[in-house]
Amino acid sequence: MLRSTLTMIALGFAAPAIAGSVKPVSIGSFEGQKFEYSTRLADADAVVIEGKFVRGDAFRFTVKPDGHVVGDVGSKEVAFRVSKKEADELAASLKTPQIAQNAPTFRSGSN
């Protein structure tokens, strides 16, 4: 279950954000686990995804252009693969201006 949750986060399945190389905080849920995260384009078209499970650990993933994903959840290191096509689409979504039809909810303060 953890791997499938991480894969869904890594693929950036939440609603698209407004243009730019950093997407604002998005909120998602998968298999009952709620989380907040943001994505940004790093060097060499790698995508960095950083966030926190609402009732749990922080996470950080780097999705490399070849589809290799490395990162950590809390103090546990993780590594898995997504397809090159999925990695390319994720990086492209951060390069291409998009207008959100349903703007994500932004949170402030502590949970």
C-alpha cells in the first residue's frame, strides 16, 4: 500500500496549478491517507515532490527523467520506478503554463 501511495504522489495526480515551475500546495487523499504536497522542477528535468501526510510523516521524492524515484518518508528511504513517459509528463506539467479550473485549497497555520 505504501508503494502505491508514493507512486500516486510522485505522479502528481492532484488538480493542476497556475503556471510556473513550482506548483502551490496541493491536497490529496489516497486509500484514506490525506497529504499536502508541492512539486518543483529541479536540475536536469528532475521533479522534486515535498509534502507531509496530515497525520504522519513528511516525505520528499525526486523523480528523475528516466523514471527512477528516490526519496524518504519520515526516516525511511524509498526507491521505486515510474515509466519514463510518466516522468516526462510530470516534468512537462511544470514547464507548461496551466490555468487551474478548480484552484487548489491553500492552508495556513498548523494542523
